[in-house]
Amino acid sequence: MKIKALLVLLMAVVLSACNKDPQQVVLEGKTMGTTYHVKYIDDGSVELPKSQEVKAALDSILKVVNDEMSTYQKDSQISRFNQMQEINQPFEISPDFAFVVKEAIRLHTATEHALNVTVGPLVNLWGFGPDKRLNKVPSAEQIAERAQFVGIDKFTLENNILTKKVPGVYLDLSSIAKGFGVDKLALHLEQYGIKNYLVEIGGELRGKGKNLQGQDWRIAIEKPELVQGAATQIIVPLHNLGMATSGNYRNYFEDESGKRLSHIIDPKTLSPIEHNLASITVIAPSTMTADGLSTGLFVLGPEKALEVAERDQLAVFLIIKNGDKFETKMSSTFAKLTEQK
């Protein structure tokens, strides 16, 4: 009888654990010059570490990403590569670093060369790099001098080895690294057995499963007003997908004549983009891919971006500024994804 009673008690404990009310855990911190936010649902189906332990692990992962790919850290792998002047000199990088560069090269082709991670010398020259010292438009001579270092063909990647073909090559992965960081955190959460989560770094997101109300994670795309918190434009369900947005309506400077210059440099014109695309949102299987695509497609402008999106069945949502008004367009893939017609 005692054994039977003990078995009944153990079964009751197990059933109680399985029937635990789901709880949402929220973690946040700073990384990559911005902030990160993580939400996940603890439903009791697996035993999870304490939230403090999860946060410590996520912070450690993000530190490694920064140590490898941050141009703002002078001792990071990418900074040491950028500072190197030797050509044809093998420079070993981490597998993650190589993985991101490989995807950047692929997206360079997918965006018709609009995404170019060697455009850093021009980004810095126009005042949007780590120094941010520009107060006037650079001269044609300055632009031409930096342009000789720009081009995917100016470096090589073989396995985990980078080499420079010209000494001034400067890699800048800011257009894709945040997305990779989001994916990295998401995959770590999955290793715990977490099936429902939402991860965000600096506006780039990845969601999987359901929220605390049992619904798909739903993300609002805001109108491109200068003041954050403006009225939302559209609601996007994010189920096992990544999302990234690029725009020029917040990060810019004005030249001496008062002209607003975007922080996004067109590698073809070697200057800030000037079209009327206010923002573009891309949804893709990984946030890294969405991040890189959003930058490259934004450079292309509204017409060409939509053309590429339809050709390659990409899910994109565009907000276009016409005078004092905004209009929206979306690819057919985005429309199907969000059930918008």
C-alpha cells in the first residue's frame, strides 16, 4: 500500500508539472550599439534554466558576435582584418564570421550588387561609420580615392580564410550582423527546448511558435514618421520567420546647403541614395537574410526592389514617399504571407 501511495503521489507531481500555467519570460540588454529584447514562453513542457542564466548565456553569445564582427571594437576580428595592409596574406576568421561573409556575397548577387559589404570606406567618408565626424560633403577626389577599395572582388574568402587583394579593403557587416545575432539567440533558445519565442535586436526580429495568448507573434510595421511610436501601417504575423526593415528617415545628416543625406550608400553612385523609398521590410527564413536583403533592396529603390522581389518570390513591404504623403506596396509573396490583398 505504501508503494502504491508513493506512485500515486509521484504521478500527481508529474501531472502538476505538466499542467504548469504558461509564463512569459522577458529579457533585455544592450548590444551592437543598440538594444535587444527576448520573450519566450515557459510552459513547463521542459525544465528550463533560471531566466538569469538564460540571459547570461545570451549576453555571452552576443559578446562573441561583437568580438568577431563589430567595426566599433578596435580589437575585433573584423577590425584587425580591416587594419591589415598586407595583400594576399591569409587571415583566419571564425566559422560564424565566414558564414556571414558568405551570405553577404550571395546577397550581393541576389540584389544585383546593391548590397556591398566593402562599401565601408565610403560609409566612413560620408560620416556614418564608427567616427561620425563628417560635417560637409566629401570632395570628388576623396570619393575617388576611397572607391578604389570598394568591390566584392577586392577580397577572397576560402573556408575560414580571408585575404585582401588591395590594402585598403574594409569590410562592414552592419547591414547583416544584427540579423545574424538574432538568429544566433533564437537557435540557442531552441537548444533549451523552447518552442515559443520572439527575439529582437535593433528592430530586426525572429519569431517562432505562439505568444502567451496562443496566437502567432504579430509585429507592427510603423509609418516612417520622424518621431518613433507613430501609428502602425500593417500587422505582420511572424511564425518561424525573420523580419528586417531598412529606411533613411532617422539616420541621416544635412549638408551645408541643408540637403538631407541618407546613411545608406549606393555602391554604384558612391554616394547616399536619393530615391523616394522611405522604408522596406523583408520577411525571410532567417533574420540574417532578411537584414541583408532589406539593405540591398532599399538601395535599389522602389521600382527595382519590387521587380527583384517578384522575380525571386521575396516577401517585401514598401513605404514610398510622394510629396507629403506615403503610399504602400507589397510583393505577391508578402501579400500571401500576411493574407493581405
